[in-house]
Amino acid sequence: GENVEQHPSTLSVQEGDSAVIKCTYSDSASNYFPWYKQELGKRPQLIIDIRSNVGEKKDQRIAVTLNKTAKHFSLHITETQPEDSAVYFCAASNLGSARQLTFGSGTQLTVLP
Amino acid sequence: ETGVTQSPTHLIKTRGQQVTLRCSSQSGHNTVSWYQQALGQGPQFIFQYYREEENGRGNFPPRFSGLQFPNYSSELNVNALELDDSALYLCASSLEGTGANVLTFGAGSRLTVL
């Protein structure tokens, strides 16, 4: 089955700096890669996703890049703000299968004011 | 439009007992997935229900079972509870046929097994 590894497990940045979180996956059949943000005690919320037919996607301060050959994808947050502090999870799945997402172990991002 | 709602929000059980968790899917969604999130870990897929049938299952034993009702709501049942079942149980709904695994999560049910 699919295995997703996520690094780093914790990340602290100064407000205004950029943050990068990286994930690798094992199953070459995976073709959908979402990122979820989970604030303490709250539900995971989708912040951006990418399919394997594109290499990059942006949404304001957030971007995701995908390297299918190397089987890794990354989340980039620019101009970080204190409200970006949360746990971020990457995930992977095969669009042709059931809605089964395999998640990474999460990255605790802390944005220092 | 209503979101995904789960009940109860918190509960405490003892080892060997049984528990039922409930989930109402987001309006317009027809598929429900259940995930287990242990403390400090990412969610792990338990199973998914579509058209009232199990449609995919993760690496969980048979004592984890579920139901989906005609209104697309769902239940997760866990029998013979073990200490390691202590976790946040997340329900997520989606719309089959959209071609994307866009899941909308509920806030979860926090289960503690003593």
C-alpha cells in the first residue's frame, strides 16, 4: 500500500518568512495530493490540492509543487502570519480507488511574531 | 449548506466495551469515510461507505464496522474496545462522481478507553 513520509515534524519561522514542508510517497499510482491544515482541537481543513497532471499550483500565499519522477511534493507558504500556526498534513491517493487518503505524520508549524 | 457533524464529541469507555459514533454528512454529499487519528499522528483510513455499502477498507480488524443510512449519515461501531483504540475519530464526507477525493471533515469524536 501507499506510504507517505513528511518532514520536518516541527518548523518554527519568523513572521513574514517562508515555510516549506516536504512529503514523499511510495505508490507510483497515486495521482492526487491534498494538504490539510489542522488547528488545535479543530477539524482538518483542505487548503490546497494538486493532481499529477500538473507540476505546480498556487493560491495566494500558498503553493504546492509535485515531482512525479522523484515521488515528492512540497507545500510552500510565503509571508507567514501567526494565524498560519497549525499542524499541516500532506496526503496521497489514487483517484481511481475509494476515497482513501494516506496521510503523512504532520508538521507543527509555529510562526513567531 | 451544513457541514459534517459528529456525535458525541467526547466519550470515555472501558476496555472490552462497545461504542457507536455518529456522523451526518455535508449537504449534497453521498459518501462517508472514517479515519482514526491517534495523538500526534496523521489520520488513518478505516473505511468508506457509498450507497449504504462498504466501499474500501483500511488495515483495521473486523471489530471496526459501520453503517450508512439512506440519508447518507453513518455510524462507526467498535466492539471489544482496546486501550489502543483511544483516538480522535474523524468522519469525512465527499461527493462520488466528481473525480476528486475532496473530503470535508467533521470535528471528530474523542474516544478514551480506560
